Amino acid sequence: MAVLRPDMAEDQRLALTQKYEELLVAGGGMYVEVFNRGVIPLAYSIKKKNKDGESNTYLDGIYLLFTYFTKPESMAVLEETLRADDDVIRSSSFKVRKRKY
């Protein structure tokens, strides 16, 4: 899951989504799906500094949910890239296991 800046244009968001889809596929990911939940108010304000050192406070964010299968080694590259990107406010990765009945 990634939370993007709310002031991003649609073409910027699509380019960023494409970039992370390609990164997942290059790392061995399969069945990549992206669900755009749109602009949603955050539960709390988030301050984030960009590479230039400017600080921004965000009250909303564009939520993207990535669903995919990949190798565990490729997760570190994805998480580091998400953390370094100025357009991403927050990101989180979850491992989902199959249920045992």
C-alpha cells in the first residue's frame, strides 16, 4: 500500500503507478494489480521533507493498493524505492498467507 501526495496530477499518478508495476515485474512479481482508492482524508497529519529539505504537511492522500506475488528478496528494493520517493507520503507492505482450514 502506498499513500501519495494529494496534489498530484492524474498523469503523474499514472506514471508513478506504472513505474512501481514495472519494478515489481522486474523483481519477479506476478499478477500485479493496482487498486486506486482515490483521495482519502488521513487519520492524522503527516509531515514529510522532500529531497530539497522543504517540509510539507499533508491532511489527505491518494491511496494505492498493490496486490501481487513476488520473491521475498525483491521486497527490500521496492520498500527502499518507495521510501526515497518524494511523491509517496507513506507506504506499508503486508504478507498475506493462505488460510489453513
